[in-house]
Amino acid sequence: MVRNCYICGSLTKNSSGLCDECQEENQEQLRKIKDFLWDHPNSTVRKIHKETGVEEKLIRKYIRDDKFIISNVIEYDEN
């Protein structure tokens, strides 16, 4: 089935709903977050955003989509 990429609007046949270019960018953003969390577990969304440059909205989407395992230890921002 052909559909529009939900990020850029171009046509795609990918089941992910992303065109190839956006899918590649999406994977790069996810890799940045995972690499950061490897060294800084239990970081807040705000801290991940500040250190990786990935938008907080996208980080929250990854959390909702179960891209990360959430621990029950919470680290609070100082700010």
C-alpha cells in the first residue's frame, strides 16, 4: 500500500509510514538517544534532549512506542 510519509509527506511503500530518507534520520536519532542512555541511564527526557539535540516530542514518542525500557528510578533535573 502506498501512503504519505508522516514526517515529510512524500510517498512511500514502507510499512513504518516513513520514507527511506526519514527512516534513516529516525534511526540516527534513536541511535543518539540509545548511545547517550547507555552512559547515562535514568536520564530525564529534558536531559536527553539537551545532550543529544533530539526533540523532546520525539523522545516521548519513542517511549510510547516502547523503544526504551523505563526504570522505576527517577532522576530529577536541577533546573
